[in-house]
Amino acid sequence: MNNVAGSRKEKESGLAPTSLAGTVWPVEKPEILPLGKWIEFGRKLQSASDEEILSLIGSVVMYLKDKLKDETFPSTHYNYREYVRGYANTILKAAQAELAKRHSERLG
């Protein structure tokens, strides 16, 4: 299964499993994720450590940079690769926003 933010990188990094470690985001049909999954993801981000959020950000950035161009997607009437890129960018922006919020609270 293709993943936007799989747990393989976290296992390779040697980080202890935390709240985001088991989160798998299938890219085959991202449109079928119910709203509850996005809410659950937001809660996991809020309880994740800074290290874990940085690991997620790194994983998504690497996926966008290296793996996305090599992925094989089902042929559809729209550009599925661009759809998945937007999907990954949504996860990336959410993680970056949570990290920025934490640091602004610490400074302010």
C-alpha cells in the first residue's frame, strides 16, 4: 500500500512509537477518508511531540520530493497525481501549523 506518511521512516529513525507512529494515509482513494479520520489526525497532532511532528513533516516532504513522481496511480478522468500532491500538502500544512502554534505559545 502506498502511504503519504507511513510508519516505515519512523521505524528506521529509531524514534519510540508515539501517537502518530501508527497513522497510515492511503493514497489510492484519499477522497474516501471520513471527516472523523481528519479530526482524529488533528487530535494526534496536538498530542504528538515536536520530534514526532518534525518526523512527519520530513516524511511528507520526502514523499513529495522523491516518491510521488515514481508512484503508479489508477487512470482516472482527472490528474490523480496532483490530487495526491494536494492531499499530502494538506497533511504537511496541518503539521507545520501545529508546530508553529506551539512555538508561538512558548514565545508569547
